[in-house]
Amino acid sequence: KVKAKAYKLDYFKLDGKLDQNANLILDFAHINAKAILQDVDIYFKENLPSIKTKQLDIIYGNNSLNFGMHSPTYLGRDLNSSYVKIDNLVGKKNAILYLYLHIKSIIDDKVSD
């Protein structure tokens, strides 16, 4: 679940063409989009604190959904260099989730929960 104070659709591009009968044929394999969210809370699991980030860029292109976090933190711990990516969202291949949370912290009661 994601909650933000502001949401903006930066761009959305979808290729298409007209056939000989003037019917619009959309090419869903070539969608490109970007949304920008400000002051974001990202909840990965119920009853756990959120990851907080100043900005979240959500970019879709080439059948891949990428989440770029700006200055993310978890319980005040720095999560810079962390990312989330989902490949193969459209088509017959199984979707693949890449979740990389980069945290350099001592293991204490906050982190171990």
C-alpha cells in the first residue's frame, strides 16, 4: 500500500494506429508512463511501520515497472540505493519482483521486528 501527499502523472504514452477501416489499434507493448509522488509512506506488510521517502518515481516502460525512491528511510535508518522493480507485467511470462532494500544499521529491536 502506498500513501502520498501529492500525486502527479508526468507523462503517459501509448502507440497506436488506424487500420484501413479507421479503427484505432492500440499497441499495449509500447506503453511508457511516469508518475511522481511526494512525501510517501510505503507499507509492505500490515502492522509494520512504513518506509518513508521524499519522492517516489514510478516509471513503466519496456514491460518493466520501476520504483525510484528519493532519500528513503525505515524507522529513521537510511535506505539510499534501495529499489523495487517488476519485470514481465504484460504477456505470458511470469512477473518477476526485484526488491533490494539497502540498509546499513546495527541489528537492534527496531530493525529485528
